[in-house]
Amino acid sequence: MDIRAAAEPAGQAPHRTADLHEPGAAALVRFLAGRGPVAVLSGAGLSTESGIPDYRGVTGSRRRSSPMTFQEFTGDEANRRRYWARSHLGWQAVAQARPNAGHLAVDRLVRSGLVSGVITQNVDGLHAAAGTGGTVDLHGRLDRVVCLGCGDRSARTRLDDRLDQANPGFRDLAATANADGDAELPADRTAQFRTVACEACGSGTLKPDVVFFGENVPAERVHRCYDLVDASFALLVLGSSLTVMSGLRFVRRAARHGIAVAIVNQGSTRGDSLAALRLDLPLGPTLTALADGLGA
């Protein structure tokens, strides 16, 4: 079955109400009803209704700079200073975000047993905040910090306090947040920012406990995701353009193994040709309609 719902006409608000009388939402209900367990792969588009911009979708187009790579971060102290200055401001938007209707609907589907597990490309922790246990945070979590020297992991809130003390008044600067907790900030504002070392070892470089561009997702984590996909009847992709291979590989694996793929995303994705069902609809109301329609 290949059903493609039309995107919103240009100029209209993207968050219209969806219900079971709409062809798109109803098609998703029919596609999943009475079938075996479903695995979910979520991306940045699921969190836009919580106020967090995405990378490549409607809100992602506002981003003016590229995310820092792992090689840039580890190779230059000036880059680390720039990263932490911008992240110290941008992180606040992530820390204050709350789960939206889409996250809550996914949690309903998990609790009802209709969804066997969630893989998320997001680093915002909003699935966990919605109450969804066992979520695989493919790219890590921004609310944790890791020392590249001794490996110690600590809470981001503690680092925030230390950076506030080292940079009084810095948090008062205005900045535009990005999906990864980064923020747009002029270079002259970052040059004087003071970083801090690991408290556990006293000298190690601190990094957010997330997978940067250019860094590999831990192999054990990837295999957990493969196992989840392999044990499912279908893979439901929510709010991901599948531009990077870290997410696309699960769609390709599902297709190779004869596991049905359904994609709900505003905008095209790299996995569209592999999807049995492709819907261009807002996620919050659509997933709420799905949960209602499946009795979750």
C-alpha cells in the first residue's frame, strides 16, 4: 500500500487538527490495526511542537551555521570555548521544553503494547519526560556530560552552575536556539567565555554526552536498535528526514527483511522510496488520532 497525503498548501499554518475522518490519519490506523509489534524511530520533527527547532524541516531552515563536528571539538580549545559558550545559552530552550501531544501519544502506544520500543535520534530527552521507559537514545542525551579524559558522567545541571559561576552575566545574552542545544551567537561574544574542567579528575575535557557529527554511535547501541527493528512487524518513522545514515540504516534494514515501513514527516525523506505508507502531516494531532483509533 502506498498512500501519500498531501502537504499543507503554502502559507497555511502547519498545525491543523487531524482526526480519524482524515484520509492520512485513518490510513495510518488501518495500516497498524490488528498487526504485531511496531518499532518507532523518531527525529527532530517530533519535538518542534515543543518549541525545539529541527535541522532540515520548516524550522531548521532558520539555522545559519553548521553543527560542530567531533573532530573540531576535540582538536581545538577555541572551538570548545565557542561550543560551550553557545551551548550554555541554547541548552536552556531544551531544558525548559516539555513533551508535546506527539510524545504523549507515542507513550500511550507503548503502554498499550502496540509499540514495542522507541529509537530516537533526538537528544532532548522528551520521550523519557513523557514517561516512555526503555527509549534508546541513539545519539545520547544533552542533559548529561562526559569527561573525555576519565570517562566520568555527570548531570548537565551541575555543569550549568559551574559555567554560570565562571561567566557571570553571560546567560543574560539573547540568542536563537537550535535543535542540538546550540545557539546562534556572534564570535566576539564567545572569545572570552571561560570553560571548566572535569571535577572528577581535575583536568579532563568535558563534552555533552551526545554523538557529534563525525563521531560513531556506539556499536552496542546500534545492535540494540537492530534487534528492536528485527522483532517488529513494522517500523514507524516520525519526524525524521532520514538524511543521515544513523537513522536511514534502520529503514533500509527493515525493507531488506520484509518489515513494513511507514513514515510520517512534514517534507520528503531519504527513505520515501522504501515506505509502504508515507504521510505528510503534523505529528501531534496525527499521532493523537492514531492512539485514539487504536484504542491506546
